[in-house]
Amino acid sequence: MRVTLLTNWEDWPGGADAWDRLLGASAVNVPFLTWQWHTIWWQHFGPPGGLRLFVVEEGSGEPVGVLPLMAVGEGVLRFVGGVDISDYLDIVSRRGREEEVWKALLAALGERQWGSLDLHCLPADSPTIPLLPALTAAQGLRVRVEREERCPILDLPADWETYLAGLDAKARHELRRKLRRCERTHPDARARLVTEAEISAALDTFFVLHRKSSAGKARFMDERMEAFFRTAASEFAKRDWLQLWTLEGERPLAALLCFDYAGVVSLYNSGFEPDARAASPGIVLIAHALREAISRGRQRFDFLRGEEAYKYDFGARPTDLLHVVIER
């Protein structure tokens, strides 16, 4: 194994195709680890001169792993991607080779100056989690693992009726009641999955509703964040990785931004008209997205970070998101 440190994305061998082939062969294959997500995030938020891209190659020169880090402070290295935007982060490694890759990475890191690896947003089922305590101890390093957040997820059945039957009676009743109430109070409202050609205009609606939803969302969606969202949405739409839903009648009521990637639909962000809150337009639109995911044969619906009650009302179960800190 040979480890090379890159400080520019352009130096990565093979570009986007090589990166995403490696990601497709990894155990943690999520949209937040794609080449497109990483490089677009870096374009908008990356600290100048901070990239530390550790590439693990076999003797043939074939990449078998990559650790995308950035220097964020005195001796501190973190995953590229930003914890406020990226729900899952990890190394990108060929499945079954994670132990070799981490051994090589830790050995290479041991030759460099740093104080801590501050690794956020690691999924609990990542091979990284069981490997790091023993591997870091062998290098004389200290490691701390703690739960950072939870991501409610829903394994999808074969059809909508089976899904409804799997909900507890109260949740099933409430969902049907909200669907009927929205139909009754807004009879002209229609849920629609936006086409790629309509993405730009539909994003205008999404941003308006997102900012109106709450003061916190309005603060989050500043001009720089909007520019990132527009670029990422456009690139994901080109690859059929994006779903942008709207619920509109005489006026827009809700909008939903999802990823459709590797058999999983992930609910990334949303917005709704506060004046229509009584009709639960956000819940109604999620139900449409969920039903569409089932009809397309997707394996899972991921509600991503945060344990809002509505996610569990849809039948999701909690999965842990972990924070790992390695110190010298």
C-alpha cells in the first residue's frame, strides 16, 4: 500500500468517474461522499489551502481508499463536507479492504504533524467504527467514540398498503386524517415531482418556502448556502440523484428536496407555507414522496439527521450517527 497526500482536487487520479466507481464499491455509499458533493462543497465552503486528501493505492496504482480531510485549526483535521450540511461522512474504501486502508492511513498520518482527527457524522454501521479503537491503540493514539445524533430510517415494503398496515393504528389514522384534511381544505393542491428542466424555477419556490418555515431556516439559508444548494441540485439532477417535490394549488404550499441514490431516498430539506400549517402540507408531501419511493422499488427511506416526532410517526426507526475523536 502507498499513501499519497494531495492538496488539490485536480490531482486526484481519474476525476469524478474514478472516485464514484470506488464509492460504488464501498460499504458506505451515500450521496454525501460523492465526488460531486465533496467538490461542490469545497468550492463554496472549503478553507483556502486546507485540503488534505490522503489517497491509498495498491502497487498497480489503483486507488483502494481515500480519506478526505481538511485542516480547520491548530493541529485539527476534519472530514471534508461540513457537519451542518453533510449528514453522513466517512472514508471511501473498497468493501472488505477497510482495515488495510485504515492501517495505511494511520501509518501515513503518524509521519505528519497534527493534534487531533475530529471525525463527525460516521454512520454506526460503518466498518470504520469497530476498526478504529484497536488500530489507533496500536499506533499509541487515544480515541473517543460518542453518539452525535440519530438518523431515523424506514425500510420499505413492496407496496403502499403493506406500508400502511405496518404502522400502528394511531399513526395510520393520523396520516389518513391529514391527507383527507389537506384534500378538503385545498382541493386544487397537487403534489408533483419536478422534472430536470424545471429544477431552477422550482428551486425558487423551495427557497421561498424554506425561509418562511422558521427563523432558524431563514438564517441557515443565506446567499452562500443558496448558491451551494443550486449548484449541488443541478449536478445531482443531471445524474438522476435528485427529487424535488412541490405541493401547489392556487399558491405553493410545500416543497421537498430529496436524494434518490443507490436504492435509498433521503429527505434532505423542506419548506412549507406557515399560513397553511393546519393542513399539514409538509406531511402530505412527504407521504407522496414515500409512496413514490415504494412504487419505484427503493429499499429505504432515510429521514436523515434529527429526531423530529413526525419522522417516527411515519414508522422510522432510529440509527446512530457517531463522532470519533483521535488524539496524539
